[in-house]
Amino acid sequence: MDYNPVANIESFLDWAKDQFPKLNCGLTAVYLKHHLGTGQIIKGSYNKEHHTFLEIGDNIIDITADQFGGPKIYVGPLKLPWSRQVYQTFDT
């Protein structure tokens, strides 16, 4: 499902706490976009894992890549291991 603007940020945050740690990359991207008032939410990947982050201009903001061994906070250009590509995984 595509992300939608946050109408009621308090109820959104309560819902996000109930989901933790599941879905938090997408939730934090929505939260950052709401507070910064700009940006595009990218449903891509980090190190070939499904991941969501915020893109503003030529830079991304990612505060959840540490779940995959990345930095706690990253602000900078979109570069590997981040990608706009969503890698498909298959169970064998």
C-alpha cells in the first residue's frame, strides 16, 4: 500500500509503537516527511533487504538502517548499499 499523509500524528505514533520493530523503516520515513514537510518516501532496499527511507532532493535520510548493520543515522546521497530497487526473495 502507498503511504498517505498523516492526518493525526499522535494516533500514528501510538500505532507505530504497537508495531515496533515491524514496519518501522516505513513508519519513520512517514514521520520524517511529516515533520520536515518535504521529501519522497522510497520503498527500496538496504543491502538487498526490503527497506524504506526518505529522499529529499539528491539526498536520503535513513534512521533505521542499523537494523541491517548500517549506520544509526545516514544523511547523504543515495549510494550502495541503499537502492531504489526492491530485491525479490524466494523461499526454497
